[in-house]
Amino acid sequence: MADTKITALTSISTSTDPANDVLPIVDTSDTIMAGTGTTKKVTLNQLLGAGGTASLGTLAVSGLTTLSDNIVMASAKGIDFTATANSSGTMTSELLNDYEEGTWVPTDASGAGIAFTLLECKYTKIGRAVTIQGSIQYAANVNGNAAKITGLPFAYVGMAPFSIAYTSAALTGGVTTVAYLIGHFFDGPLFYNSIGTQTLNSSLSGGTIWFFGTYMI
């Protein structure tokens, strides 16, 4: 088949399958093909791949581009920032490879079986940083065990001090604020009042704790 202008080719009819119709290819760098008009043939499916989607080794985008769908990353892949300047510290990774948000269910880990009313417990994970927020209402109790909760959406790495939270219950010394820590000899938040005394279940009886904090995984 000699070289033919596209406008001179026969149109693909609606009764054929465009995905399987062959496209004539002439390799102009091959002097034999170019001289004789010999062609190689490839189907649209071969160009796109078995799934009918293009597979590109690299994609360079210049300028502002608006996409009409999500960018789907393979597992452990993400946005690579190695082209940016590093800090004065020791850099260990410049790959942002995860984002997730959802809800989590804290439960009593003090051994007392205290029932919680969960008013709102959410999390957002960006890379290795997990931010949790929520509120827990304690059931009425007289238990003297130290208040502990478990059920974090991801296991922590190291100790993580959290922000001050507020409780509607009057704690030891009449204070109404409570600090909490993750990883202080335990795999979940431990509660302390603002004067450094560990909070007991009985101190939180009928009370509600509002909390917010970030930890690393």
C-alpha cells in the first residue's frame, strides 16, 4: 500500500469496531519501507493496551492543566518532591504517597468497660501524619482506674503530646481541662489534667471530652 493522504482513506463505517480496525503506519526512517510504500499495521487497541487505556512511561505537563477525572496512584507511589531544595536537616523522604480521611471508634482501654457515647470522631492522614479529632461522652461511673482509650485509626510511632482538650466534668482540683498523650507506656491516649495528675474514669463520669491532635505513624 503506497502512502495515501488521510482524507483519501475509506471512512470507518458504523458497523465496524474502531478499536480493532488497523491503522497503517509507515516508518520513514526505514528506507525500504519509505521507498516501496510498504506499511506496518497496528490496531487502536494495541496502541491503548488491552484495557483500552493509554499507558505512558512519562508525562510532561507544562502550564496549568485542568483534569476531568481523578489521578489514581499505584500503591506506595505519589508525588515526588526531589526536585525541590532540602532543609538543613537530614532528609529521609520527599515522596507524598498517601491521603486518607474517615471516622474511627475509640473504646475504653482502662479495664473498667466504660461505655462511651461517640459524638464525633474523625481522622485525616497526610503522608505519615495522622490528625484525629472528636468528642467522647463518658457513662456515669465511680471507677478509680486511670482513663485510657484505644482504637486509633493507625498505630503510632514514638510518643505524641496532644493539644489541651476540654471536658464538661470537674476534674481533680476543680480544673476543667485535660491534656492527653499517645505512647506514654501505652498504645493509645492517656489523659492528664492541667496540673499534671492522671485523670481517673470517675473524674470523667458523665462528662464529655473534646480533643484534637496529630501523631506520626
